[in-house]
Amino acid sequence: MKRVIKGRVWDTQKSGMVAAWANSFYPHDYRYCEENLYCTWRGNWFVHILRAGPESDTYHFSEIYLVPLSEDEAFKWLQDHDFTSELEEHFGSRIEEA
């Protein structure tokens, strides 16, 4: 997916997917949500969000978004979704031992 947002091109094909998360519903359920966190080659972060809906099925989603994130928001997204190894890889300098 490719979108221009605020004069910048955000492209899932040219960025590296860092983490993928989905809720506990099946893809054909209208409550299903999938989020994929990406980092561009320039170090900019965004999340690709797919949401099911009444018109959706396993291969089609009713809502698809690309949402640019700040570095702090990407850090929080990884923490909130419990991606420890990805946090250590991309934000190791921001993490300290307890």
C-alpha cells in the first residue's frame, strides 16, 4: 500500500515491517483488526491498519489506513503490543535493566 500524507510517500513495499499484531478475532469477523508497524529506510515510522466491517470477508477489509508515527509513538506501540525483541533491536538505547 502506498499513500502520500503531508507531502511524504509512505509505502509498505519499500519499508521494513518491524512487527505484526492482530486481535483475537478471526479475519472474517467484523471486529477483526490487524496492525503492522513499519520503518522506512530514512527511519520514519508508520502503522498499516486493516479493520474488518460488515462488508468485509477474509480477503477484503472495509477500512485500511496508513498512520505516520513519531519515534516515541512507535516505541509505545511496541511496548503496548509486547514486542520485546523488536524494542531491544530498534530502541535498545532507550531501555534499561530494572
